[in-house]
Amino acid sequence: MTWYPAISYTMQRAITQRVEPSAFNGPYDGIIHQLFETGNYMNCPHFLRPGVNEPFWYEVQEVVPFSPIFFLEIRALSALDSVADREKADLQTRERMVKLVGQSPLRVLHGVSAMGPYLCFYKYDKDHPELGITPSISLVEGGASSDTTPRELWNYDVMNEEGENKLRGIAEEVKRACSALAF
């Protein structure tokens, strides 16, 4: 299955024109709505004040008990080229994971950091807290400094089959976990 044509068109336009990060909000809004139909889920976009250096992000909530089950943060494609921007994105994604995991009814909370079309997948398994948030932070030695968030972490392109299948697979896993909950 592929994304709706409007999603593909607007994502490709944002990539080729290398426009501001908000150009990716529309395509990701479409993707979230395609993955989590609104009958059982509420897709909650979070807008931040202008000038605040945080990403636009979505939180998907199950209608009952109206708690977070998945999130996706969106950053500009240009952030992928900056060690500082990747580190900040990773830190903010991990902070959001810590904030939301206690509110989630699911045993496993999934989150995604998007830089343009490139995705890094995060998860936290409450049954195995010793594993922490994956991917784990690993130091990659690089001359005088260490890059703890190599660009290879964002190794899935949502516009190709592998990236789309990975994101769809996680959405299906989340929906199965939601349907198994007893309220």
C-alpha cells in the first residue's frame, strides 16, 4: 500500500524545495490520519509558540481512555546535517517518551523523530525497563568530539517501501495492543 497521492506530492515538494519545517506538517498529518483512522483514535497536533525551538509534533491518543499511544516529532530536513540539531532532536524525543510513557496504557510506547522524510524509531517497553529507550545512546568517536546521534539513526525514508512498511508495521502493532486492552 502506498500513501495517498496528496501525501506523496506534498512530501516530495517539501523535499525538493527544501522549504521550512512546517512544509512537512501537512504530509505527516495525512500519514497520521491514514495510519490511525479517527473512529477509535484522536490525532492531536501540538503547535508551539513562534520562536520556541521545539518541533511540531503529533500525539495519537486512543479515545478510551484518552491517553497517548504513539507520537511523532517533525523537524526540518536540514536538521539531519547538523550534529547539534540531531542531538537536540534525540534529547527532546527521549524527554517526550519519558513524559508520555507513564500516561500510556500500552506496555510498549512507540515514538518517531522525523527530519524531513527520514525517520528514527524509538520505543520503551515497560516490561523491560532495564533496556531503557531504544535506540540506546551510543558514542561514536569522531575526532575531538563525539557524535552520539549519527545521521544513520534516521535511516528510514517514509517515502520508500522500507520506511513506509516500518511505520505501518508499528502503527499496526500499536492498534493491536490497543484492541487487547480491557476497559
